[in-house]
Amino acid sequence: MTRKSNWKSEFSLGIGPIDRQHQQIFERLLAIENSVEKRDPWHILGFLVRELADQLKFHFAVEEALLELAGYPGLASHDDGHRRLMKGVAELEASLRKQGGTGDLAVFFEDWFLRHVLHEDRAYVEFLRERLPQALNTP
């Protein structure tokens, strides 16, 4: 899978706290990938996966609160996406524990990053720009 990418500014949504959280999650996924490639023991890999789950839970709570505050009409659907991703983390953990499933890691990375961040999260930015402009371009 070797992704060896860095966060790029074009990945940002223009919402400082959300962008920082996305970057931290992105970096956590790269750390998990690196741990799998190094064949680290489960206690190290498992720690990284649990950290990822904790970061995602916190991030999703922040994002959902922001969208609720703004009255985002797609909130229920967005929440469903978050639940699907958390289920994906549990499946990823089970797969990595069982066989070091790097394929599952690639699928999760693409699902979270390509589908969720670059598509689903971008869908709410224009709405927030109109309804809650103070949330955008915050440090």
C-alpha cells in the first residue's frame, strides 16, 4: 500500500479546527500503515488503531455539533456516514489483529479520505459559508 504522502493544503476545507483534525487522522492512518509494513507487534499496532478510533469519535462529535448548530439539512445522512466509518474502524481492527490486513487498511483510508473528507465533508462547506461564516477560515 505504501502511501508515503503528506497532507496537502488542497485537502483543507477552510475550517481550521476541522482541517487540523483531518490532518491528525490522516497522519494516524499513515502511522498505522507504517506499523503494518514494519510488522510491529499487535500491542503497538492495536494502540495506534485505538488512538485512531478515539480521534475519529472526537472529530465526528465536533463536526456533528457544528453542523447541528448551523442547521445543516444533510446532518442525518452525514451522521450515517460517521457511523459507517466507525464500523469500518472496528472491522479494520479485527482484520489487522487477525492477519495484518493491509488491503483493509487501504480500503478504509480511501473510504475515509476520498469519499468522506474530499466529497461528503466538502458538501457542507458552502452551506456553512452562508449560515455560519465565522466557522470558516478560523485558525
